[in-house]
Amino acid sequence: MAPPPAKPAAGIPDPQAMIRHLEQSVGRVVRGKPEVIRLAVVSLLAGGHILIEDVPGVGKTTLAQALARTIGLAFQRIQFTSDLLPSDIIGVSIFNQKQQAFEFIPGPLFANVVLADEINRATPKTQSALLEAMSEQRVSVERRRYVLPAPFLVLATQNPLEYQGTFPLPESQLDRFLISLNMGYPPREDERQLLMSGGVDGILEHITPAIQGEQLRTLQVMARQVRVAEKLVDYILALAEATRTSHEFAMPVSTRGVQNLYWATQALAFCEGRDYAVPDDVQKLAVPVLGHRVMLERAGSGGLGETRAAIQRVVAATPVPV
């Protein structure tokens, strides 16, 4: 039996149709990755930031650009490099000769959707310039605070740490990403179609917004109304507690991680047309939501792959509520 649809909001008679249109628009350029696109949309609806990690050339930046272009909001791309300074991102205060006063000139961070491309090629000092923005949606410059546009979303890509010229993201910043995605290589047939079509650059340039900013905010409100049973809340907490009591984790899941998993669970249920969440939603999201937040006692060279595998073991060992 099909699950009952989520209740429509004013101005959006069929929210699931809008979500499908959004996913199809992104799928025109990101071939053969429907599960990755769904997770990215879940993060959008949950109001969280997205981290996309993989080797160069598999479509990280393409996914981020496609997502940004399908949302009718102000978009800025920042190419992170080793010589990038915090002021290049946030903005600077300059002296206005006419007004005889300092005037703040906003940087590219003052947009609704910010693509932080190859974020781990910047120095830790520059990376940390995003901390306040990602958690509080505002920045501080010379003892003054400036509010960023709402909604505010960071789409960040990074290369694996073993690649030359990269700096690891601080744990506090990793914890501010709601979800981390791993692209992987496309299926053979999709890669073949990509070759035969001449690439996706032309398609990407002609993508039009599939959803407007006000509609996105409405969908985010609707997603937060999805019911999560008390037993399912206890299940989410049990997963977090398992990382805190296990000797395998040097840094377990934070309270922010628990909250993000809760919100993501609501968003996934909403994407699938339900007004209630189920244990399957939590299990599908545990690794992409929690895998980048933890640190292992004895980490090898596997990076995020090792922590994701550890979270998967926690999920397998934790009883599912019935």
C-alpha cells in the first residue's frame, strides 16, 4: 500500500512533483547518480550544508553547480587556493573619502548559495573564516556583525587528503556540514552517453531554476512538520550513544550531529511522500550524515572511508525499533 502523501502547503499543491522536477534537472548533468542527487536534495530541504568529497574529475563541482543553478537564488562560486585570504571571502572595510568613514564591502560569501570549490586547498585560517557563517548565518568584521542572506547554503567540494596541496578541514567545520557525499564513478552506460554527447558543459549553462527561493523555504517548513515517533527518536539517540561508549571512536557523534540526523530523516521521509519517518530513513542517512563527524582511535589511510565503515558497523549492531 502506498504511504499517505505529505500535506500540501499553500502555493505548492504537489510538493513531491516539485522535488522530482528538481532532481530531474540535476540529473540531466549528473548522470547515473540518483541516490547522490536524492541525498543532496534531502540536505537542501533540511536546511543544511553539503560536503562533496572524491577524486578529481568525477563530477563534484558539476553536482554543486547544477544544484545551485536549479535554485532561483543568488549564487557565488569561490575557488579555494592556498593564497586565498579570509577577507577575500568575507569582505573588507575601506575608507570612503566622501563620507569620511569606513565602509564594509561584502565578499562573495554574501549570497544564498555559495560554492566553495576545493575547500581543502585553502589554509586552515581561511577555512575557519566559514565557521561563523555556517553555524550562525552571519559574519564578524572589525567588531561588527553582518547578517548573511536567508536561506544560506554552502556547497563545498574537496579532494582526498592524500592529494598534494590539500589541508585537512578542522573537526569543528566538518561538524557544520549536514551531509557528506561521495560521488564515485558513473555506470558504464551513463559514462558512454556522456562521451557521445560531448560533455555536460552546454547542458549546465542552460539549466533554468526548477524551484524559487520562496518555494524552497516553504518546502523546508513542510519537511520540519514530518512526524518522528518517540521510538525513532530513541533509535537516533542510541546510534549516537553507541559511538560515545565505543572504544573505536576518539571523537563520537556530537549533539549537532544528532539534530542534523533528525532533520535529515524528516526531509527524506518528505521527499518520499510520507508525513511520518520510519527506521529505514535513519539507516539510509546515518552514514552520510554522521560519517564525517567522527574520528577513530586508530585511523589508517582510509580517511572518510574508514569512518563511514565504522558508522555502518554501529548501525548494524544497534537494534531497530519495531
